[in-house]
Amino acid sequence: MFEMLNWLLMILPFALWGTAMAAMTPLVQSGGPETVAFLRLLPAGLIVVLTVFILKRPLKIDKEDFGWFVVFTLVDATIFQFLLARGLIETGAGLGSVFIDSQPLMVAVLARSLFGDKINPFGWSGLMLGLVGIVCLGVSPDMLRHWLLMGDPVLGGSLFGHGQGWMLGAAIAMALGTVLIRFTCKRSDPVAVTGWHMIFGSIPLFIWHLFDQKWPLIPDWSGIQWGLMTYASLFGSALAYGLFFWFANRKELTSFTALAFLTPVFALVAGGIWLEERLEPLQWVGVVFVLASVVLVSQRNRLWNPFDNFHKDLDEELSK
């Protein structure tokens, strides 16, 4: 029972992120990416910090962690949230979330290099399958036909256009942030760090918005739209990021972040219901590949252990 509850809590951040992407998509069209990113970060950060205070957990960022905290804040809060919001203008919730959640591929390589996380053949196969899925989702069928079948060149075509480039940039920022949290929380509480990095990360976005004349200073949103913004901030940020970085600081990174491949499922369902978003057949193939990669990466040790046990038994027989 406890193990099941633990898995549900591990999956919850990705479910909240997926639905939050659908909630944010119509907001960036009228409010602008800096506004949505700022409004998502600041209230969430204040709530997380208040929760830490109520629970009497350490609030202070240790001075030895402060340098890493500044880098983590700029990368994971300011840069990531802006790139995410900017990409949503063109990609939509479902497709955008799939690109964002290519970050486990990057985390796996970084975690292998920095922390020695093991990636056996099943894990690498899953990561490569996820990468193929991302290509199917982001590259047009005509361009793939040109690459694979030597078809006619695609005039005016571009790799990962229509906002996908912004989303891939966001995925890189999120992957770096997932790794940086371990350096930032050597002496500081990870939940407190999450709250403070949201608060301070929102400040550059707010200043940028003040000087950006393209978008209104205060969005002219309806009550429903402000409700969507509240959901994206309180649930899609405060609760989701608090749980994510708490687990990221304690769990084996490759397996945990591979669960991010589940986020598109929730985003696609929410986007299909709320926003009537639809994917092309090739993109659905990509979704299947991406989801299959979740199973291979998250269960790689369980899948590989029978082979290890077989080799162990074989060695014991040969040594007799």
C-alpha cells in the first residue's frame, strides 16, 4: 500500500504539469509568455515558502549552496518558464509537452556522467526509442520522407519549427535544473530551495514584462481564464515542483525523470478535451514510441536483472 502511494505521488507532478500545459495554452495567446511565466512562478513560490515555514522546515539557503542556487534559479525558473510559455504560443499543450519531456534523455546522460547512475541496454534502448518518438512528433512527414526515402526537398521546411525549437530549449533548461538541484541542496532544504527559486526567478520576467510593449501590463482575462492561471500556478507549479524536486533530490534520477514521458498523456487528453487539439497520424506513432520508452527506462533494472542472475548462476556452475 505504501509503495503504491509512493508511486502515485511520484507520478502526480507529471499529471499536474500536463494539465497545467493545457490550462496555460490559451493564456499565452492573450497575456504573453513573460506574464504567464511570472504569474505561474511568483504565487507558487510564495505558497511553497509559506508551507515550509508552517511545517517549521529550514527556510534559509545555506551560504555554501548560494552560488549554485543563483545558477539553478536562472536556468530552471527564469529561462525554463519563459521558453515553455513562448513555445506554447505555437505548439499547443499536447505537442509542446512531448518536446518538454524529452529532457529525461538529457538527464540520463548527465546523471550517468556526474552521479554514476547506471544505464543498461534496456535503458539505452528506451532512451533511443524516446528520441525517435520526439523526431516523429516534431518533424513533418514530408521532411522525413525526404530524409529516409530520398524524396523531393521540402521547400521552406525547417527542423523543429512552429515552436518546437523553443520547447527543446526549455527541455534542455529543465534537464540542467534537474541535475543542478543536487548541487543546490547539499546543505539546504530542497522544498525551500524550490520555493525561493520560483520567487527570485520570477523577478527578471516581471522586469522584462514592464518594458515589453507588445503585451498588456495586466491581462484582460475572464474569471475562467484567471482560474486557469491559478490552477497552473498553485497545482501545476507549487505542488508539482515541490514534489518533483523533493523526489529528484532523493531518487535515482534516470528512472524518476523517465516518468516525465507520462506528462504528454495527461496534456494530450486535457488538450483534446478542453482545446480540441488533434495530432497527425505520424505524431501518434511518436507518442506510442515515447510512452514505450517510459517502460524500458523506468523498469530497466528489473528487466535486466534476470540476465544478471543467469550470468551469476552460470559463473557459479562453471567455477565448480
